[in-house]
Amino acid sequence: MFKKIKIYILLILFSSFFSLYMFEAFQTFYIGENHLKKKIKILKKNEDIDYDIRTKFEAFKDIRKKIPNLVTLTVPKTHVLLNPNNNLLPLSGISKRTTLVCNENGYYSKFESDRFGFNNPDFEWDAEKIDFFLLGDSFTIGECVDRPYDFGSLFRNLSKNSVLNLGYSSNGPLIELAVLKEYLGKNTKNVVWFFYEGNDLQDLSDTFDSKHLNKYINQRNYKQSLKKKQKQIDQQNIKVLEEFISYFEDRQNKSKKYKYLRFLRLDKTKNVIKSIFSEEHPLSIQEKVYKKFQQIISEAKVFSEENGSSFYFIYLPSFEGYQNESNNFHKTQKIKIMSILKKLNVDFIDIKKELNEKNVNFKTIFPFGLSGHYNKTGYDIISKIIFKKIGQN
């Protein structure tokens, strides 16, 4: 009897491990390759362009041969998480450099960073008046499109006036408040705060306990005077970039080992399981996250208005939010966010609602109809919606 039980247990264990590794193989070799093949085929058919299949690091090394000053995004959150005790906390990238971003549309997007490391033509900072001052994360900065298809460029074209785009990848509400207080000028008409439903509260949670960032909430007049410290900011960011290059060179040298290790660890399977559980128990449900979010938006609105600017909040939809409309994560989050905005009397635009009213198929605003940042069409449609709502006020 005991022998039979032992055999059954072994069979169950073997079947379980076999199933897990079969699923990992499916995720690794079928899903990923099929998505890439689909993108290659669509791009060739629609635009007669070959899809750039290089990794970001391969592209970075190749492009740097032609553009020696090439850099890549050095996100503020990196400094918050890895260097929390530094005296200076950068809130932007490396200044006046060609900056490599990402590839979701078949090509690697780039931009020339301005004097403070943001995605703007540098002369915008010399304008007497700023029509729009944009805050947000990677969607706001314009991943993964080139100018003139990012929000900043599109708003300039629509308004025919100066626009500053202060968005940066992986930013969350706490970092965005800090950016607002450091860089907003008295000559700004509209502050436009972009909230991305996919991960903004996660980003807030990641930076929740930052001593540097919390000073921007707790001390009304706190500033690091970052506009005067770009040289130091560049030095810190270049150090991060050098670490990035060193890490990926080492990883490339051991690429086969990493590939097998990731497979053996069932990385893709664990990510799928993690995503399932995160939907059931979203981090953003924690009341302390909402409470701090309310503090941040309240402070941002007051600060903007004290500086003579109107404050607007834009709720950006995610691909996953569209695809899983019954998902409790997105429904709960949106209800709570909207409740906070109404309580604070904040003017907001629900982009998903606006797109639905225009009968826009959500897949047309994402690269190849798949998950990612918005494509050229998406940025264009959303910019026009926002400008129509607030541009003439």
C-alpha cells in the first residue's frame, strides 16, 4: 500500500513539473516568437519596413558607433531605490544628449534631451509663456515614438504655443509632485497631470517611504534647486548609465547561461502566476496608498494654482484595463481615484470614456494591437481629445 502511494506521489510530482516546464516552453518559444513574427509581418505589409529585432543593448552599442554621445533613459526611480541616502536626488535624465528609448513599433525611438534632461526642444525653456506643462511617466515622455508624435510635440502643434514635457519613465505621483515643485515657472497656463492606470500606484508604493520625496509633501517650500545643479545630476546619471552598460555587457557574455537559467527558474511562468494574484490582491487597494495619493494631488493642485496655473488630471487607460474590463483591480482603482478627484474638486478627463464615446477600437491605439505604450495613432487621438477639452480655456 505504501509503495503504491509513493508511486502516485512521484507521478503527481513528475506530472506537475512536466506541466510547468511545458507551459514555460510555450511562453518562451511560442508566445514571444509568434508576437514578433506578427509584428514583422504587419510592419512589412503596411509600411514596407523591416522590424528591428536587435535587443536594446545591441541597438545601443551599434548606434553609439555613429553617435558617440548616445545615452539611454536614466530613470529617477532608480536613484530613489538604489541611492536613497545621496544628498541630491535627480528627477530627470542626462542633458543635451541623444537619448535612446525603446522599440515597440519596429524601430528604436530616440530624442534630443533639453538642458535639464527632458524630452523637449531646448529653446522651449526660453519661452515667455508656457501653454502646457505636462507631468507623468513613460506614456507622457512618449515611449516608444519619435518626435513629433509624443504628447509634448503634439500639444505644441495643436496650441501653436510653447509646451514643456516633464514626463519620465517609471515616474509615479510622488516623483511627479517633486518635478512640479522643482521646474514649474510662473509663466505657465495649464498643468496637465497624466495618471496611467496600469502602474502609477505601484510606482507610488515603490517610492512611498523616500525621505527625499516626502519632503515635497511635508514641507511646503522644500526644493533641491535642481535647475542649478544639472552638472551634478548628469554626473550621477552617467554613473548609472555606466553601471547599466557594464551589467549588460556581462549579461551578453553569459547570454546562453542566463537564457537556460531563466528557463530553469520558470521565470515566465512565475510572472504569469504573479500577475494573476496581483489582480486579486492589488497593491493599490491599500488605503495608505490612496491616502498619500490624495495628499499628493491636493498639494499639486494648490501649488499649481498658487503659481497662476490651472490644474487638470488625465486618467490614461492601459491595454490590460481594456482587455479585462471586469478586472477588480482596475474597477476598484478607478472608482477610488475618481472619488478623490471629486472630493478635491479637480478637473479631470477620463480618456477611456472619451475613446468609447468616439467608438475607437482600443487595439488601434496600441502597437500592433498588443500590450504596450500608445502608438502614433494613440498619442494623436488622445492629444486632440485633451486639447479640445482644455486647450481653449
